Amino acid sequence: FIAFAKNVYMNIQDAWCKRDLEPVRPILHQNLYERTEKQVQKKIEDGIVQHLDRLTVNDAYTTSYRQDAQFEYLKVYLNSSMIDYQVKEATGQILYGDQSTRWTMRYEMTFMRSLSAKTPEAGAKETGMNCPNCGAPLKGTSFGKCPYCDSLVTTGLYNWVLSDFNAIKDHFNDEGIQVPKTE
């Protein structure tokens, strides 16, 4: 799962810099997708291009697991390093950061999926998925929204999706394992 989380992080950062979230839409919960898409559109409107160069993941591990009546949630702590700067698209002028300072950032990523979703066995052949609304076949690139009926498929009902993604400030609380009590 940690390798999966690292890959999600790298892909999101790449999509953010390219100002195109479509490649990561399958892994973003609809609420997170909409919130991030607004931020991307604001950068486009302002003519600002984000650059994250020499991006690496230094460390990542799970910090908590919990369940509610419908979903399970897994939080991942991730520490990364990068050169981070923003450029005015029209002029190339650096507005923020610089091209030589390496920054370390910490993030908390919250993944969720339905309690009924199951992880495939190791080595199992990946099978296709059908839209839960209209039954149309979905390809890996069409997850997020069914191209036939426009139903959302990134709700966490079928597989892990990233539902929250936040930079960590000075305070960090490891919530640990939380499983609901059965009576």
C-alpha cells in the first residue's frame, strides 16, 4: 500500500504542475478532485505555472486505520523533498521560490474505500471494471466518470481513492488503529 501511496503522490504532483488533473481523476475522491480542480483553474487564470523539480519521497508509512458503518480509511504520512517555485507563464519571471533551494514537505494522505471492496490476491490478473450505473466497460483512464452515462466512479465504493491530502504543519498526531466496537 505504501508503494501505491507514493505513486499516487508523485502522479498528483505531476498533474498539478501540468495543470491537468485528468490523469489522476480515477484516484481522487470527487470532493477532493473538485477542490483541487478549482485551485488548478485559478493558477491557469492567473497565468502561474508551478514547478516541482527533483521531487523525491524520503519516507512514507501508515499512521492510522479506522472504519465506520460504510467505509474504511487509511492514513499515510509522507515526507518528500523538492525544488519548488512558481513562474509567471507570460514572462518566465519567478514569482515564488527559486531554482536551487531544496524544500522538505510533510503530508497526510487519507485513503478510503467501501467496506465491501476487496483487495485482489497478490499476483491476481487484473480484470476490467464495469460502470455500476449503466454497466459499460471502464478502462483505467475512464475511471472517475463513466464516458457513457457520466456517473461518478471515484466514490471509494470500488477501490481505494484519496479523499484528503494536506500539508502537515508543526503538529502531527498519529491516531493509531481504530476499529469500531461490535456489540
